[in-house]
Amino acid sequence: MTRLLHILCSVLIPFCTAVVALPSPLAARERPFSPGSARAQAMGMTWIACTAPEDAAFFNPAWLASEDERFTIIRLRTGANSDGLALLFGQTGDDIRMFGSDSGAGIPPRGFMDTMTGFDAVYETSGPLFLSYKGEGFGIGLYSSSRGGFNAHGTTLPTATLEHDFDIGAIAGLALPITLDEDTGLQLLLGGTIKYLVRIRHIASEVPLTEASRLVDPFAFSGDFRIGQAIGSDLGITWRTPYFSVGVVWYDWFGTTLSWNEYSGDFKTKDTKLEDTHITPMIGAGIAWTPPDLFGLPSWLFSNTQIAIDVRGFLEEEDSFFKMLHIGFESTFLHFATIRLGINAGYPTCGLAFLLFGGLNLEYTLATEERGRLPGQNPLTLHTISVTLML
């Protein structure tokens, strides 16, 4: 135990000293890059001490030192609120296209204007680009993800606004396992990643609904758009035994800065001078317990049970503690269906996952997240479906 304390102090003291020396958060802030995870969403957005092998490079690089080997070929994940589902897959999206088409002649379909009153669609996706490999002590990944919103407002002359970010990231990481006690399986895992990030931003504001059909496909880039590029890095440390794990991750530890260029709809560079924006460094800590059984039930009935707690956002001074708190639970029923429950910043989350043929993972999640600074200020509920193919 004395040896463990010496190792932890030698790692954490410089780590915490550097955090104290960080400059204050910059004004122009960006949402962090992430390929997303239906598992993390269902488990209350916990991941630091219970990271899945295929997500180690993205969420906690220390877990790259684990023995698991995982090659993920593709992940297709789509999440949306109720208006987002209507926009992407329902009649509303078709009505917007019809209303703005030449054949529609600006005549709204029956009930269309009532549907558009207060319409606020939010969606997020992962893929189709998702490729990652995790070996023992290293990992690489290449992914794409997007997040956006489409809302309409006004009654006499309604307009629509689209805000859409399409992200591409490449990441590589190394990790080192240090065995502290062979008899108890006590290990210290240290890891870090370097990542190259590209964000394509398309914003169209106050567009008349008669012209909004071009916004339903956010990848059409019918207007001006921006491309930002950045290099970032994450550091992670995890202490684990067969039944417990404790981790700390420092995301974007040296401050990830996006440098922007603006382009016209025909992909020609514009001379507009844009300010750099920044992803604020974030520290998170997590603890997870993997009990040998669930309430004494046989392992053939319930297995691979985990209970996890994360606290993230120590550098976000405006956030309350309850927004930083995440609690998650999962257990696999009959070695086939995984049940997941959680609390994300005070909101309940749940999900189901089914592993087919040993490598095809189908997941569904219902989760609420807080977009505001305080609990209850701006909740958003998303339905998420994910398909992952692993070898």
C-alpha cells in the first residue's frame, strides 16, 4: 500500500499542480469532440472507470493498457428528440421539402403550420466513418460524428434556423500497465492520446419556410460554411483490481484551439477573418464496482454487472455539482441482453443492448441531458439507436 501511495503521489501531484496553473477558461468555447456512445448514454454518461475496450482511446486512454483486444469496423448511431425524429424519419421532413419545392408552390400541407409552431428538432449521429483498433497498450481510431438542430419560429412569417456541426477525428494513444501486487491483481494504468480534429460548421439563420427545404439535408451546404482544425490530447490514470477501479482523466489538457476558415457553397475560400475558438480543458474522476454476482443470483442469469459513478467538469466553475454527477448500472441477462440504467445530471436514463453472433451489437437508449447550466433549466430527451460491428 505504501508503494501504491508513492506512485499515486508522484503522478497526481504534478498533474494537479498543472491544473492549478491553467489559465482561466477562454470566452469563445467549443463543444468537445466525441464519437458518442449509446452505452455511456444509457449508463448516465458514466465511462471513466468502466470504459468499453472499443471506446478506450476516446474516453479514457489509461484503459488502452488492459488486456482486451478489439477491432471495431463500423458504428452507426442516431439520436434525436421527438421533433428530430419527425424531421429525419417522419412526415414533417417530407412536408418541409414539399412546401419549399417548385411543385409545392409555397402552399403548406394540411396542418403544416400548426406542426411548425414551436418546432425544435435536435439530432446527433456517429458514423458512417468509425474504425478503431485497441491492442494491449495502444490504440488508434478514426471517426465521424455530427450534432445539430433545426427550429422554426414566428407565426405570420415563420422562419427556420439550422445549426449543424460535422466532426471528423483521428486519434492514437499509448498506455502502460504497472503491476503493484500480483496476488491481488492490483494495477496502475497510465495512458495518453494525441488527436487531430476537423469540425465543419453550417449555420443558416432566419430562412423563410418556403426556402427551408434546402436545410432538411444539412450536408447539402447550400450556403456558406466554416471548417476548423485543431490538435488535442487527453491523459488518463486508472487504478484497478478485479472488482474495483478508480480513474482520473484530463481531457484537452493543454487547451485545444480550433482555427477556422470560411467557404462559400461552391467550396471556394472566403477572405473572412474568423477568431479561433477553444475547447476548455476538463477533468473527470470515476469509480466502478464489478461485483462477482448480482444479489447472489447465478452467473448464467445475470453476469458482467457494473456500477459506476463519474464526476466531471471540475474546471467548469459555472456548473453545479449535480450537473457534474453521473451514475450508471449495467448487467447482462442470460449472456444475451444487457440492461442499463443511470442518472445523468439528475435525469434518469435507460437502455437495452443485444449482442448477436459474437460481434454485432444492437443498442437502444432513452436519455435526458441538461443543455443549461443548472438542473431543470433546459432538458433534452433523446432516443438513440446504435449498431456496432466488432471483431
